[in-house]
Amino acid sequence: MTFRRTRCAHCRAKLIPERQSQIVHAECAEAYAIAKREKEERAQAKAARMAAKVERAETKRRKEAVKPRSKWLDECQTIVNKMVRLRDAHLGCCSCDRGPGWGGQWHASHLRSVGAASAVRFHLWNIHKGCSICNNHLSGNLAEYLPRIRARIGDSKVDWLYTQNQVVTHDVEYLKKFKRVMGKRLRRMEKRSN
């Protein structure tokens, strides 16, 4: 009994099968089996990676569902602070004479404190790069901060900041969207600065 002529599944050369289920030459059988097993192992590994990815996404979703509002506020503030330090990288401290080459730690210093003016907590006019000495030990060094910021951003912007006295309580949905949008903006800024 003869079977139709075909090609070997391994070496792709012409094959005249001796039995109906034959798909490879006898000398290609072992190599074909090894290749097939490796392909199946790669497929299983890929499926395991995909399952792990789905599991990580589910874990992240569950963690975010129980994350308190205060944690969202902290994460949003961290993003904005990084943006300010990148924006002001070429500038010195907003409250003293330390230049951009100062070797200490840089903070993002608020003109209007978060507690006093929650409406401008994340506003970039309200936040400027300051040294850790002025920000931590001198409570922002406001006596020097205010005139320097007036010179840097202008009187009208500073006056506007001082009129924003309403209490704003950001809900979690707003903070999630804010973090997503500002995080994307921060990544673009980081890419441009590198």
C-alpha cells in the first residue's frame, strides 16, 4: 500500500510515508520529538508566565481596592514633588543661597502649607525646590521664601495662591486619575531630562 507523497515535518525534504501516520523520516524522528517537546515546554512556560501576570494584576487590583485615601494622597504628592525637583533642577534653593550644585538633599517646598491650603496642595506654582535645611529645620524659611518666589513666578501668581483658602478633600477616584495623568507627565519629563 502506498501513501501520498508529502514533506518531512522536521527537515521539510520529500517524504514517501511507509505507514499512514508517518510524518517524518526515520532519521529525523528523534530530532523532531525533541523539537516538539521543547515547543510544548515553551508553550507551557508562556502559559505559566501569562497566569502569573494575571495573578499579579489581580493582586494589584485587590491591594488598590483596600488602599486608604491617605496612601493615595502620599503617592500623588510624591509624583508632584519629583516633577518639581526635575523642573527646578537648574535652580538653587527657593529660600536661601544654596545653588543647584549643593551636595545635600533637595525637597519640594510648599509656599502655602498642605494643612493651611489644601486647594493648592498639588499646584505647581505653590511648590518649589528647596534644600532640606530650609524645608525641615527652618520650616520652609518663609521670610526668605516669599520674596524669592515673588521674583521667580511673579506677584500675581503668589497673590492668587494666597486667595485659595477653601478646604478641598480629594476623593479616591480623583486621586487615582491624578496619579495616572501626572505619572505619565513625570515619565515624559524624566525621559526629556535624560
